[in-house]
Amino acid sequence: MSFSFFKPLRPKTPQDVAKTIKDSLMALDTKTVAEVKALEKAMEEVEKNFATMRCMLSGDGEVEPNMDQVLQLAVEICKEDVLDLFINKLPILGWEARKDLVHCWSILLKQKVDSINCCVQYIEKHFELLDFLVVCYDNKEIALNCGNMLRECIKFPTLAKYILESPSFVLFFKFLELPNFDVVSDAFSTFKDLLTKHGTIVSQYLTAHYDEFFDLYEKLLTSSNYVTRRQSLKLLSEFLLEPPNSNIMKRCIQEVRYLKVMMMLLKDSSKNIQISAFHIFKVFVANPNKPGEVKLILAKNHEKLLDLLQNLSGKGADDEQFDEDKELTMKEIQRVSRLPNLAR
């Protein structure tokens, strides 16, 4: 039974709402066939209570939310450990309840008591909840709900930092190769936020986990899945070109293995991938401190590279800048190809 048209009565207090939500979620622990009817009733209660919570947090379309009640509800939800129940019961919730929960989640995380986000602070004391949300990407029924909730968490530096440094982070490299297009797209959105929202934190993570991260990332760039190749290449150019990651970029363009990956992607059947690869490839070429191995690869392959670049064109309004970059890149490749004594 859906309560999508249920209009909840305004509760007496936020304490009442938090307590009834907790009780109804805990009633979902039914395990036997004999208790199926009781489970159905409990699920109806959860939907009803979530609708009440949503009304208190964001109003009912006629009456605006009372901000004192909103804040108090966030406090009570933390006090009653309801945040824990929200996440751990997520896999068994119905569609309507999950929709209301995702809507309420972002509102709850923003509530501050004495300048402290109380729900964020709760999660900081229960980081395993973030790991649970990440793992839930493996469940296509709730993957998009979990993705929305994770991206709200990632807005906060401490939560983003934990996910990056958690063993569960490497699961994203698996999720980005899943066959379900909607799940992969959502996982990429979350992955992108993790790598772009907090520059300094990301730079520290990449510095400490450089080899592990780029070994895994290289597999995305060479994936047989077109969407995975394109999205990962586009994202790579975005976070590597961020100022906090300049040292990571300098390290990356010293390595022949990544130069070879970009050269391979320049030959991709997709023009979009070719263009994205060029924007990273040109940084290898423009590097004034190219190591000998990089110069040697460019020199040995200069004819093929020049042919590839000659036939590569930009898109729309960026054509002029693209052509200028391409011309400079080709000139540098030609210069390197004429250098004496490259081979050792």
C-alpha cells in the first residue's frame, strides 16, 4: 500500500516523531512467514512516519516548516540512533519510504547546533554507516538512493576524507564497470564528487595512495566499455588539472605508461574520447622537463602521432583554442623527433 497521497497530521513534538520512526523501523525485523502480515503493517507505519517527517522538515505545501522543530527533530534523530536505522534498514524499505528518506536526508545533514552539524557529527562517530552506503551500490534496487545519500555526505570534508581513505573506496572501480547503465552513471557522479569537491583532501589522498589509485584508474581508461572509458578520461582531466593536484600531474606526466595510455586513446574510434585524450596528451608533450623515455617514445612515434593530430579537430566554440593547442603540440613533437642521441 502506498502512502504517496497521505497527508500526515502535524505531530505534537519532534521527540514524538523520532520515537515513532524508531519504533516502526525496529518493527521491520520480522523474519518468519507467519509474521508477513505484521511486516506489511510495519512497512505501512514506516511510510506513514516518513511522510510525517518529510512534512515537518519541508512543510506540506501550505504551511512552511517550523525551523525550531526542524532542528529539534535532527537532534532527536541522532539521540535515538535513528540515523543508524535509516541506513541499515534501507535495503528493505519500500519505494515511497526510500524517496522520502532521500529527501529528508539532505535537510537533516544541514542542521546545526552551536555551529556543529549534529547529524554529520553522529556519522563521524559511526563511520561504518558510510561504508554500508558504498557497499549498497551492489544492490541495484537501492543503488541510486544510496548514491544520493552519499553525495550529500561528501559535501562535508570529514565524511569525504573517510570514504577516500576507507578500504570500501576501491569498490567504486568495480561499480564503474557494472552492466547497469543507471547505476554506473550514478556511481560516476559520486566518484567525481569524491575527487573534485575538496581539493586539498584529494591531493593528500592521491599523494599517499598514488600507485594504488592509478593502477586501478588505468583499468578504467582501458576498459572495453565505452561509457567507462569516456567518463573516466573526462574526470581524469578535471581533477588532475585542479591546482591542488599540480604535483600529482607533474608526477603523472613523467611516466611512460600513462603516455602510452593517452596515445592509445588518441586512436580510439570515438572522437569524444580522442579529444579528451588530447587535452591530457598535450601536457605530456608541453612538459619542459620531459624525461628521456618520454622523449624517446614521442620521437619513435612522431610520424603516426602527427598524422593522428592532423586529422583531429575540435568542437564548436572551442575550435580556435583547440587548433592552437594542436599546432603547438605538433611543433613540439617535431622538435623532439629531431633531437640527437635520444636512444641510450
